[in-house]
Amino acid sequence: MNEQAPEMPTDSPPSGFLWGAATSSYQIEGSPLADGAGPSIWHRFAHTPGRVLNGDTGDIACDHYRRWREDVTLMASLGLNAYRFSVAWGRILPEGTGRVNQPGLDFYRHLVDALLEQGIEPMLTLYHWDLPEALDARGGWASDASPGWFADYARILYRALGDRVRLWITLNEPWVITAGGYLFGDLAPGHRSQSETPIVAHNLLRAHAAALASGRAEGIERIGLAVNLEPQYPASPLADDIAATARRDAFINRWFLDPVFFGRYPAEMEAIFGTAWPEYSASELDALRAPPDFIGVNYYSRSVVRADPTEQPVGARRVRQDARPHTAMDWEVYPQGLTHILAWIQGRYGNPPVYITENGAAFDDPPPVAGRLHDRQRVAYLRSHLRAASRALRRGVDLRGYFAWSLLDNFEWSYGYAKRFGLVRVDPVDRQRLIKDSGRFYRDAIRRYEGRA
Ligand SMILES: OC[C@H]1NNC[C@@H](O)[C@@H]1O
């Protein structure tokens, strides 16, 4: 059987299904201060010794800020009909609020126009972690003013691009923003505070609601929220493991979705944060109810969970499944979890429209040989997860698209350039692009699924 054959179920996806790839501004653009842009918290964090592996920064990254035309051509050659990217807030508002930097707006307008010329649907993420440094200096997401800052920023983009961008996402992975940036401290701004963490989460939810409202006022009809979801499975039938699994499920999967859909936090949150969990009035909780027009699901892996009082604040830890394959991030390859989490959304939140806005894997790729890069593990990962998505479609999940993470090898946050997720290799020296076998596989899969093969 042809190694590259998608070997996937023949049932074709719904018409208009989006086949895309995803990136984010700080991870690929480079030129973080070009043309009047203001620094972000990631510019500062990456330039702080010890924060990023090998001292890597996003100063050049994939040089996308200068190579964006080439990259749009690359997307078209892969047969993508959609592309998910994020806007660097600091390019639009160098101080985070106030003065608009026109060259920043122009960059994204040119990118969007080039995508549309190629028949590629843009999906724009308003916030993918690169908060303007000037706003962090004013309290950042811990500030009560942060939802207003975000809504004003969003409104500028809605007005500038709302006539050509139809798919918007307010926040990328509010859980990672909160847990990585404010609880565990491995991501910018690098805080480690149990008391600050629930406040930041609450402000992010308020910010999502405010950006949704300002989008509605501007006539924007399809605004989503992208969340990292990770199905949690108990390591044993022991009551402690079952309870620990429920806590970790609330902590990772329900902390943000329950408020936006139900106007309430999961009951487990108070047990997790104890006295650090604030008291909220009924009106404060109801103000969080802001169901998105679609959910963006970022899926990578699952967790098998055991109770562990030493692992705070949840009192649970992931048990490594040694017998199964893992990626270079040490994440178990578990495609079934994608089907499960999509079915879970369908059942819990009333079958809302869903896009898989990120799915992919980092592996230690072999070097290119004769202009080819045989990333077999990534091909296998994509094939198994596309099948898992197909099984969710068969179960009636309102799945509308799939975005591979990522188009390009890029800056993987605190890992720098050591972890590579790209369908396309980016040479660490000259940033030359080389489509990997996984990119070719994805192109062929799109053709097969769309009946063009
Ligand atoms: O770790 C892989 C990806 N996960 N979601 C957010 C992205 O910015 C990451 O690169």
C-alpha cells in the first residue's frame, strides 16, 4: 500500500469543510519591533536569561513578517482552503491602548488579501499569548481593566478586517494563558501565584465576553473560542483516582467552557483553589455566559490520572503510558481521545459547531535527504487523527474543519526551536522552507477527502 496514501474512511466531510493549518504571531513572524510595533510579554520573556531553552527568541522565528507572500504560495501548493493565524496586539496598538499603528494593520490586511486571492479562508485569532508589554506593566490580565483593553483592540480589528475575515477567535487556550503564565510560571509573564490565577481566568472570560459583544456590535457573525482539551481517564477504579480525574477534568477541560456556556464554574474549582478561589455574585457569573458561535478544539493527547496529594493544586498527576508511542513533547499518541473529546462537547454543550483548530505532533525529524524529509511518525499521527475526526463526524458531531498544527516549524515557547511541529521544515540557518512528507500526505489527504484525487 502506498506509504503516502491517506488510507482513510471514504465518507466525505460536509461541504464547505475547511482544511487548514495554524500558526501564531510570535511563533512565526520575527521582526517583533518592526514598523512601529510595541514589545510583547514574550519579547521580554524570551530575552530574559533562563526562560527559553538555548536562549532562543522570536526575533527572527520563521521570518514570516518578511516572507509572508512566499508562505501564502506554500499554503496554496498544499491545497489548503483555510489558514489560522493570530494578530500581534503590539503591532496594532504599540502601547496596548490608544494610538493605532497603521503599518501593523497594513501587514495583516495584505496577508488577508493574499489569502483570499488564493481562495484560502482566513481564521483570525485575536490573542495568542503576546500581550503588549505596556499592558503587563499596568497589571496585565490580572487587571480589572484588561477586558476593556481587549474589547477595544478587538473592535479596531473588526472594523479594519471585518469585511474580509469571516472567522474570528477571541482567545487561544485561556487555560494555558492562565496556568502557564500565572500558576506554573513556565510561560510569559512567568508568575507563580495561586491567588492571582483565578483572577486572571475570570478576566480572560470577561475579555472573551466583551470581545464577543463588541464583535456583535460590529456585525461580526462567527466568533469562536479556542480551547486546549485533553480527555482525562482514571488510572484505576479506586475512588481517589476517580475523584482526582474529575478534578483534573474540571481544571483542564471545563474551567472555561462551563462559564461561557452555563454562566457557572465547575464545582471542583473551589476545592482545587481553596481559600484562593474568590467569591462571585450571581450577576458576575452570569456575565461570563458568552457562548461562542463555534468552539475551536486544540487536541494533542490525553491523560491517564492518578490521585497524588503532592501534585498541587489539583492533587492529581498524569501517569505516563510507557507501552504507547509518545511525541517529542512526551505526549502520548492517542487518536481515540480526539473522537472522545469531540463527542463530549457534542453531548455537554449542545452540539455546537466545532473546528479542530490545532492538532499535530513534534517529532525529532530526520535531516532532509535529496530534497525530501521523511517524517513518518508525523504522517502516522496525522493519518490516525484524521480518521479519529472522521469517526466523530459519523457520530453527528458538527465538525466544520481541521487545522494542522503547524504549517511551519516554529518557536515552541519555552522549548524555543527544539520542538518542531511543522508540515514544512524551516531551516534553522537560512529559514528556507521544505515541505515534509507530512505536508505531502496532508495535501493528498485533502485531495482524496475532497474527491479530487
Ligand atoms: O504545543 C503546541 C501548540 N499548542 N497550542 C498552542 C501553540 O502555540 C503551541 O505551539
